[in-house]
Amino acid sequence: NNPVFGHTNTYTLSQRFRHHQTHSLSEENTTGLSISALAGDHEVEIGYEIRRLEGQRGQTVHPTLAQDSGEEDRLVLRHTWAPMHAKRAKCHTFPSGLDLLVSNGLNAVSGTLRHDAKADWYIPLLEKGLVTLSLHAKLSRIWRLGEGSKHVSVADRVFLDNNYVRGYRAIGPSVEGAVMKEQTGGNVLGALSASLNFPLPRIPLLTGHAFLNAGNLDYTETPGPIPSSEWMTRFVRGSAASLGVGVCLLNLCDGRLELNAARPLRPSHNFQNLRLGLSWSS
């Protein structure tokens, strides 16, 4: 504890390995040291990382991604603000109230800025939260400062998967790879979801839900935190949307496993009408 820099300070020395299944630049190794300070609803973190991206041995990296391969230094500054927290009482099946999280980060070496906002609002409709309406929103924007290149590395981009817009195999920019259609991620993300959650009789760990969700992911090298109004109009109109029902297994490390059947609101060749697979959703 250090009252000058915050109520709680954390020092972390880490070495991480990630395998990306969506594109050919699949091997990511990161070694870093970070220091964070937590004071009330605010957390500030500063860290230095050495990150290396490369393809698997014997695998060809797509030319679109090749410029992002190799080693780079990262000096990361990040501020996270969580002003509101939903109540999670043991006697309630679902939380109640609003979870709000806002995060802003800067890679001082490349001049890459990242803004994230996430809101989860749980509205109990019956006593003890046995039936709950939950509303979710998620926004992300990544861009680069300065007069030079506005390119954002594939390792810094975000992905919008089936956990948020259910039923779609993939959403967002892609390139035709040697083996598969590679998802390259984006730097503008927006998603909305509404879900009616209810318990299943005599099965305490399982709940049912009916959902309606929509979202989009795209990549642009337009400078500034907000692209042009014309670009944003195309982004909203190009959103993917689906509705459906499913069964959830609750109380697994603040997340849940879902088994869903969904339908798209507009025809799509990239959609599975009946997705009999387990997906992780927080």
C-alpha cells in the first residue's frame, strides 16, 4: 500500500504466449514488466513490453500481415475507470444494476491510442432476479497519432466474435489466405445486445435466454478518434444482427457457457442458423 501512488500497487513481470487461430501471423510472444496503481474507481498502469509476432514454422504469412511480423518495443500507459458496479447477491440468479467500464491506453513507441467502453445493465423483472432483462453495449476505437503511417498492427486490433453477435462465424475485415479465409481484425468496433434471462425448472445451474444482438467491426486508417460521418453511416448500416434462444450454464468465473440457436435478421452466407456449440460469454 502506498497512499501517494494509490491504495494498492501491483508490480508484474510476465512472459505470455498467444496462438491466434484467425490469421497466419499466429504466434505471439510477449515479455514485459508493468506497474499499476489502484485508487478508488481508477486504475493507472505503465508497462514496457517486447513483443514478437511470427507465423508457424513452415506456414506462409499472408502479404497483408507480413509488415506486422517481427519484434517491437511497446511502452504502454493505460487508465481504467469503473465508476459503477452491478450488485451480485448470492440469493439472486442474476446481477442487478449497471456495470460500467471505460479504458484509454497509449503505446508511446508507435503512437497508437486505444479507447474502450463497456456497459452491462441488469434489470430484475421478478423478485430475487429470477427473470432479468440485460442490456449490453461495447465500443472500441484504435488509431495512431502523428503525421506518419496510420497503420495499426494486427496484434493491436480487436475482434468481434460469436460471443457478442451470436450465430456468425466471423465479422469484420478478412483476406483470402492459403488455407483459410483469414480474419485480420479491426480498429473500430460497436456492438449492442439485449437478453431476457430466466431460470429453467428444477435445474438450478441452467438458465434460458432469448436474445437480440447486433454489431460491426471494420478497419480504417482515418486519423482521429472519430471517423467521418459518412464512414460511420456505412459502418452502422453494415452491421450484422441476429436473434434466438439458448441455454446457459452460470457461475463460472464471472462468465457462462452458452448453447444457442440463432437466426440472422438479414440473409448471410457467414451464419450458422443452428449453432450447437458451446461458446464463452461474460
